[in-house]
Amino acid sequence: MAKNKKDLGTVYSTADGTMCPQCGNPVAACNCKQNEDIPKGDGIVRLSRETKGRKGKGVTVIQGVPLAQDELKPLAKKLKQKCGTGGTLKNRTIEIQGDHRETLFKELSRLGFKVKQSGG
């Protein structure tokens, strides 16, 4: 039987614990990009509305999305299309132009995220 090309090798070691599938090192000593991208947090996506520094124009801010950086960009695009407006991705924070908290709350919940509204 031919070996699978995606053979991950050691997944768990009793001495080191969980092993990184990319570099083969223990997760605590991993230096590859895969584990650096996802920030450690409480797993709750927070929605808020801000106007500070935007000349009175309001934006909906989405923080704490537990995804890697390369997965945030398509999510931001999908959310902007859902709201029919523009926005940006800055420092792992998605900003959507306008007040779309209700729409984004429903969409993010539908996608399986635990969502809370923060602020007023």
C-alpha cells in the first residue's frame, strides 16, 4: 500500500505533548507560522460601534475573531458584501462602514462564532 503524502508523523508524544504538524516540534517550542497567527483569547467575537477619529462617521468594529490572518481577509470581504458597504482589516480588527451590528451579529452567529455586543 502506498504511503499517503500527507503523513503527519508524530502527532502526540508523552514526553513533549502535542506536536506541530508543520515543523514536527512540540507546540510549546513551535516556531512555524501556523501557531503564531491565531491569537490566544477568550474565543468571543465582539461587535462595537465607533466614531472616534473618523470625523463623526460611524463604523462597526469586529474584534477577537479566532482565525488566522490569511482567513480573516476572506471573512472581512464576505461581511462587507453581506452589509453592502465598504470596510477594512487593520491589526486583526475588521471595520465595516456604518452601523451594521444586528446584521453582523446574525451572520457571525450563523457562521458558528460566539458573538457579544460591546459598548452602547
